[in-house]
Amino acid sequence: MVVEILSAVVVAGGAWLAASVRVVKQYERGLIFRFGRVRSRVQGPGLTLLVPFADRLQKVNMQIVTMPVPAQDGITRDNVTVRVDAVVYFKVIDPVVAAVNVQDYRAAVGQVAQTSLRSIIGKSDLDDLLSNRERLNQGLELMIDSPALDWGIHIDRVEIKDVALPEAMKRSMSRQAEAERERRARVISADGELQASYKLAQAAATMADTPSALQLRLLETVVQVSSEKNSTLVLPFPIELLRFLDSHTAKPDAPAKVEQTAQPQAVEAKPEAEAPETKTEANGHGAPAQRSPGDAGAPRSPGDAGLLPTSD
């Protein structure tokens, strides 16, 4: 009989211990609800004793929770349709408030993150979403952290993961980037040409003072051309030699032009030399000029015979 009583006591004690002893892990905190009322004392990690049938233990995870925010479609301030997704890092700082003030703090934080992400998309430009994400992340963190503090939640950080653009916008941006890179390449090439022109001007001035430097440069150019196993060898011809030959070459065209211009004058003066001379007689009257047979039928006038009227 005594053995049976002892065994019953042992079984009852074991059942009581099983019902009253709980283990709280290092990253957890325990909340004791006694007859539905939460106790202010938070149970730390280790063994926790409960009053059977009166206390109920609720464990709250104190680790940082990583929650992905589903991609949200929105229109930016400059009327561009985008699809943005993000990730939120948060943790519980007050387990009593997180367990009492909100039913499911994970779902609450997720919904606030989605609405805040939509709001930040509408307030930002496309360039800010692509290049100024740090400022947007800070603004999004403040928007989510404001209501989360009333739930005993601290938002550690918020990061925008990806910004999906329409295909037409991607092509436009790629053309813009290509044009910008081409402009930079042209500017750099022009700057290089300008600097090279300055150096070439200095080199030309130096070679002008020392003509032997130009000859050495020509020989170096010949060596560079012949070193590439070419079957054709190009020899530069000095331009100064061509100028020297041109300046000392006689010009035969000038005397011929002088003779051609002098010949018409001689031809024009010849008829005047062949004109018939009139002989003046002693009485002062000129002798009549001899007429040719071809002049027989021509009318005669007093002037044709060379006769002058007299006073007789």
C-alpha cells in the first residue's frame, strides 16, 4: 500500500514538473500570462518555472528578422512605370509590447513595408531610383520605423533590391548611354589631338633649329617601316630639294611670248613704209602720182591727182 502511494506521488510530481518547467533559449525571451494577464517580468534564457494550470509561457524571438517585400508596381514622379522590390531587416526590442499591442508583428511590418514602398516610388524620379538609392533607403526606413516603434519593433535597415523597367525604357536608356559614351570619346580624342598639336609644334620648332634632327627622324621612320617584313620600301624625298630645283630651273616660255607680242607691230608699220612718195616740183606743185591699170575705172577727184587749186 505504501509503495503504491509513493509511486503515485512520484508520478504526480513528474507530471507537475513536466507541466511547470520550461526552457527558454538564448535568443528568446519568455512572457508569462497568469490567468490571461501578462506579467511585467520577462523571463531570460534558461529554466523557467510555471504554476500548472495557471501560467502560460509565450516565447518571443529577439533575433534580426529578414523579410522580403514583394515587388510593387508604381508610377514615378516623372511618369515612368516601374516594378520595385525590397528587403526589410528588423528585430523586437520590447517583447511585451510586441506580444500585446499587435496580433502578428511580422505581417504588420510586411504590410507597412509594401505601402511605404509604393509611396516612395510615387515621390521619386526614375534617376533617383537608379542612382540615389541610399537616400531612398533612409526615407523608406523612417516611414516603416515610425509605426513599428509602437509595436516594440526596431527597423534595422531597408534595402531596395531591384528596379524593373519596361523594355522600351531600357532601349531608350541604352541609346542615351551609348550617345553619352560616344560624346566622351570624341571629347577625349579632340583633347588628345590638341595636346599632340602642341607637342608637334614644339618638335617642329626644335627640328627647324637643328636640321640634322629631321634627317635622324626620317632614318628612324625608314627603320620602323622596314622592320615589319614588307616587300616594299618607301624612301621619303626631301621637300627642300624639290623647292631648290624649282627655283633654279629656267623658264623658256617668257621669250616666246615677247616675240609674239612684237610681231604685229612690225606688220602694221610696213604699209606706211611702202606708201608712194610725191615729188615736189620747183613751182611748188606736186607731180601726179602714177596710177595702176586697176585704177582706170575709178572716179577721179581733184584730191586723187594730188593737184591743188591755184589763184590763176
